[in-house]
Amino acid sequence: GRYIGVSSNGPWKAIPELFQEVRTGSGGSTSGSTLPMKLGAGNVILETHLDAGRKMESFRSNVHIVNSTASSFEVAVKRIVPDRHDIFEVEADPQGDRFFVTVFENQIFHVGEGWRQSRKDRRKYSTLFGNTLSDTSFPNLPLPLGWEWCDEWQLRRVSNVDKSGWCYFDSFDSFHYPPKSKGSRNRGLTDLVRSRCFIRYCKQATLSDEEIAVVSSDSGTVIGIGSVKPGESIAVSKNLCVVGGLLELLMRPMPHPSSNAAGTGSYEWSVLVSSGSEKKLSLGSMEEMTQLMACAPCNKDMTGDDLLFDPKPSLFFVHCEGVELSDHSLELMTDWKMTISPPITIENDTDVQANISVWEHPKVSGGSAILPECKCKSTVDAHHSVQDLKIDPRRTITMTFIPEGWSWPKGYGAIPVCQDSQRSQKIFPIVKDDLVLYLNVSCSKVYPNVNFPL
């Protein structure tokens, strides 16, 4: 048999042969297998495929990043040490040598509605001390570095709770657990809140030297992952994926190879600018979502000298998508794919070259309109596309599309790029001498669930 370990000293885990079968698909195409495996404090995925008739195998972590833009990106993580304990902690069982984690479900009583999720005080899920846990994270909460689960979540059975595990109080200020009074097992006339506890046991896992180095680093330390070229992907190192929510994922466009001055075209690391969201891209506590990121331009090179550089930020989307995989023991693992996408892509489906211009319309300020700014002016070949990372999709956007040899009609305004609906179409004219030709522009949102108010 074959085995894999986190280090040369193990511990070792057998690689099941059952999941390494590779098939030949229809039409001569090949298909492989994907095997998720729990290894130490993290997860790995074994991918198997055929290459020129030979079976090829490779290991990677369960987080990989795909670059669907026309620019190369640099990827890194930043170590974050929270100022307060807004994540759960591992506790020791005083009656034995077992360790466990607890999560509390909280509700508030509304007259005429009954028990509902609280939108104040304690949220739906919290720690014992009331610090909020994400609704979408439970029950798939990641453990802190160095721990692994032993079993599944279950209701914690203690004294003075009802048959469903609930204990009742007049407010969360008087909440304590385990409850001391027998009256906590039933709702009294003045009891308006209730909570119940879920428990899950865990054990210490073996860490590699690289994982120990990560968790021992100072807060704010940036750890490089690598670079990813257009159309390619990069897997995040396993030792970075097991740190739970303490590593923030960072990205930034890389300087174009044609840049002459050292540092020209460089950007700061990405920050989140999505409206109505403060969720960071944290490894180990990921969820399916689409975020708009922005990178401010650097105004100095590595020597500290000022740079003559376009002061516009670079914007791009990061879309997180998880696929549930099951190993031979039927334990589920999420394989995370993170796609970097441009804010706008314009495709030329005609048979001739065309000139395009894209304008961004700022908000109206002080009752007077501000003139739109041309953010992109480019030529796109027939049946090709052009991308731009300078356009802010939260603003109103208009564009012109002029095929070679034709002109834009006088007095005809630029075409609005509709952002309110998932898909829209518009007919517009172009002219040449006495001829008028009508073209169709179709606009669609790649990520329709992302809302950007103007």
C-alpha cells in the first residue's frame, strides 16, 4: 500500500486504491478522480488524471485560486490576531481528558409571533459569552490550528433544561450556563429569551514545522503564496489552510512586463469594498460569496522615490464557490475554488475590428451633475474581448462601440450598461455616409447576486 504523512516522521495515512481509478471518456477525452483526505490539522486532495495514456497524480490543498482576468496577480495571506475572542475556544472536560467546543443557539420571544431569531443582543449563534458566530458557518465551523474533530455536533444535556435543550431567562443579561435554577427549564411569564447548547468533541492534531511557523508569526505578517498568470490557477499551501479564520487572503495585480520604471504599476494589497458586507476573505472560515475588491496604487518605489503613476485603484471580483467531496469514510470536505474576475469584459462578436470607449458617471453632488470620465478607450479585434480593472461597477456606466469604417451618429448618447437586471439588450445605430446599420448589445451580470447601489 501507499501512505502519505505531514512530515517524514508521520503520522502516516493510507491512500485508498478504490478512489484512484481513471476512466477514458467519450470521444477520446479523459476523466480522473478526486480524493479528499484528512491529514493532520488540515485537508489535502489527490487528483488523478491521464496524460498521454499515463496515470498522473498530484496532491494539493482544498483551496485553489483561478485567474480569469487578463492580468497576472500576486497572492498572499496576512496573519490576524483578533483583539477579542469572537471565535469559539477549545475547552477541557473537567471529568476526563477529552476536549470539546460549544456553540449556543439563541432566540427571543415576540408576542403574536412566538420564538424568533434575535436581531439584537445575541444573534442566532454565539459563544458562551455572546460573541456572534456566522449563521452560514455553523455547523461547518473550522477548528483552531492544531485540533481535529472526533464526532458530530449534538445537543448538550445538562440539568434544568427542557427536552429540546432550551433554558429560559428574562433577558440575556441574566443568562448563565449551565442554568442553576429548576425554573429555567420552563418559560415563565417574564421570560423573553432562551438558549440551548450544542457540543462537539475534538482532539489535538499533529502539526508540521511549516504550520507551527505560520501560527507563531506576528499579527499583520504577510506570507506570500505566489503569482498566478491569466487563465491559470494556483493552490494555496496546506499549511496556510489549517489556520482557521486567522489568515486573511490578499491579492493584487502585478506590474506589466512592459513597465520601464522600477515599481511603476505596483499596487497595495487588496481591501474589501463590497457594499453592505464586512466579511473578510479568511482561509478556514470561507463561505460561498462574491466580493468586490480594490487595490490602491503605490506612489513610491522600493527606494522610497515618488512614482509617476495613474492614481486610479484597481478593482476586481473574487467569487468563492465550494464543492462538497466525500472520502472513503463518507466524511464530507469542501473543495474551495476562488475565481478572480474583472469588473467588466467587452466582447466583439462582429467580423470587424471595433473601437470602444467606456465612461463612468460619478454621483450627483450638491445638485450639480459631474461630467462622466472616460475610463477605457481601446481597440478590440473581431471575435475577441477586452477587460479593464479601472472601472468601478458601483457607478453608472455607459459605452460606445464603433466598428472600423463606421461612425457614431451625432446627437446619439452613449449606451447605458444596465446593472439593475441580470440580463438586458439594446439596439443602437452606427452610420457610414448615408448608410445606417443597427447593432445589438447584450449586457449580462456574471454574478447576479451582487448588489451595488448607485
